[in-house]
Amino acid sequence: MAALGPDWTQLGFWALVTGGTPLVLLAVPYLKHRISDRTFHLMLGLSAGILGGLATVDILPEAFETAAAIPNLWSHSVPLGLATGFFLMFVVERHVIRPKGGIHSHVENGKPIQSFGTLAASALLVHGTIDGFVIPLGFAVSNVVGTVIVLAVALHQIPDSFAALMVGLASGASRKRTLTYVLVTALDTPLGILLGILFLGAGTVWLPVGLGFSAGTFLFVSAADIIPELQHRSRSFLVTASILIGFGIVFGLSFIPEA
């Protein structure tokens, strides 16, 4: 397992990557006319496979291994963290984001989903902050796991920021407010990274819980959020293959020895 002390240069760089990815949308305000739903489905499928693989292949085994090395740690610490992450995402998705549309449901029958304004932007802020929170915990497992988590989060940031863009466009909000929505989805992940660093600073005893929490959020987003939506919207073989490829990437990287 990597040292708990954060490499500020490394994490600062990845904060710029995950925070900068959504800013592409600021330069392409009409991206919805240029990227097909099929492309988004393939991107989301790859993201689902990566997130599911990270949770099952890397994070959970490391969480249980770390918990076993801590004397007198409650035996249910990892399952508690897992359940907390899973059900927190469930509450956010079901009761904050889903009432009038989902994070990734950018169109319905060829028409933009109706706006739910500041509420949607706030929900996306929570979602992105949680994504960022797990990045330092991933690097606490290994540099390989941390890097893959960053890439998965960056990939996931694009649909989230696209949703924020659609909130503004569909509601007829001013250009300034629409850009603010996108900026929120750019800043939330770096904020989450900072919170993750502070969490790790609380001590090793909390690491198994945090890793379990990370796995829970990834499992929910992958299995309960993205995959069901892809089943509803696109049943193509390529989408199925993209999910399996995403998982296979993580599985293959798990065999790379840590330097």
C-alpha cells in the first residue's frame, strides 16, 4: 500500500486534469449537436466497467487487507463504509437528482430534459465532490489504482458537465448562469480531492472505512446508475463490449507490480 502522506504535486496535477476536463464544454456550447448518443453510451459503458472493476478488483480487497492489519478494528468497518457510500449515492440520485431527470439523461425522445435548475447543479456538485473524495484514497492503495480512478473520474466528468450545460440550455438561463453550472462541475472534483486528503490525515484507522465508502459509491454508479440506463437506452453489442473492456482494463492493470 502506498504511503498515506499526500504527494501534493501529483494530486495537484490530477485536480487540474479532473477539473479541466469539463471546461472543454465552455468552448463548445453546442456540443449536443456534434456528439451522438452512441458515443456517450460507449463512453459511459467504459466508465461503468472501470468503476465496477476498481471497486471489486482493487479497492475492496485492499480495504479488507488494511482492516486486518489494524488491531481491534471493528470487523464491520469495511461493510459499513461500503453501505454508507452505496446508500449515500442512492439518496442523492433518487431524491435529489432523479425527481425530474437523471445525471446522464441528456435527451428524451430527441428533446432536452426539462430543467431543474439550481437543484440539479447542487446535486451534480455533491456527485462530483464524492468522485474527487475517492481519488486520494485510491492513491493510498497504489499509484496505479489512483491513476485509473482519476482517468475514470475524468471520463465521468464529461457527461456530468454536459448535464449541467443542458440544465442551462433547456431552462433558457442566461449565458452567465449556464457557464456557472458548468464551472461548478469543474470545481467540485478538486474540492473532493482536498476533502479526501483531509480524511486521510485523520489517521490510518479510518482508511478501511474510506476505501469501503469508495467502493460503495463506485458500485452504485456502475451497477445501479449507468448500466441500467444503458440497458434502457442502448442494447448494442458495442456498448456491452465497452463495459467488459473497462473491467478488463482494470483487471489487467491489477497485475502490474507497484514500483
